Amino acid sequence: MCNAALVPSEVDPIGVVDADAELIDAFVVASRALVGIVARSLAGAGQDVTLPQYRALVILSTEGPQRITDLASHLGVTASTASRMIDRLVRKRLVRRRQARDDRRSLRIDLTESGREVVDETSRRRRVEIERIMREMPAGSRRPLTEAVVAFAVAAGESPGLDPLPLLER
């Protein structure tokens, strides 16, 4: 499954060596499995929400109320794309627009109780499925996997609420 364009001990133009390519390929396969878990978990949560919309809900859940421009930045989309997404989520009653306390001209986007329930239920379903998969793994591979996944999450900037030091120092 390793990138066939790389020859052992060669480095490609961006500095990825063959061992890194194997790791990248493994993460690509694992990410496919994780996307499937998220999609199934989201489908079971009882709302018609797309993966990008769910990502916005998660950001609002972890980061708190956001201005459209800040949410767009977190999502890696333009403000107009984020605004259209928020329009759809408002119609579904999963988020609401509120005037900012410090600047009445500025709007903040926040989760509604229904939006929080979607995030919580999807997360609960995802945990159940991940726990099922983890039970299928050899016990000895779980510790190194924890370290690798935490390091990956930290490097990707996806560690809100997670203190990685205790996990990495064990």
C-alpha cells in the first residue's frame, strides 16, 4: 500500500521518506474508516446534517459562540460559504444568531439545545463504535496507537479539551 513512486531510502520533493509514506498510507486508510464511523454515527443521530455542517456544530460546541468569519476560518471556507451553511443550520434550528455583547453590530453563532444534542448523540454513537473496534485490536497495540493518535491530533490542532502530556508521558 506504500506509495510506489518512492524507492526505499529516497526522499520525495517535499521531504517524505518511504517509511513516512507507509505511515501516511496507513493514516489515509484509517481516516477512511473514521469518516465511515462519523457518517454512520451522524446518520443515527436523527437529523439531516451533512459532514461539513456537523463539523461546524462541533467547532461551536468546543470553541463556543463564533463570528461567521471566525467559524469560516476554522472550517477553511469563505465567509459566504460559512454564512450559507449557517443559514441552513438556523432553518434546522441547530444554531442561532445572536448579537455580540461587546459589539451590537457583530453577530455570534451559537448552538441551540437541539444542536448540542446532535453533537452529543453523534459523539456517543461514535464512541460506542470505536470501542467495539478497539476490542477487536490486540491489547498490546492500543498503547502505541494512543500515543500516535494523540500526537497526530495535537499536530493537526485538533485537541480541544485534551491534555496530551499525561498520555504521551506514560
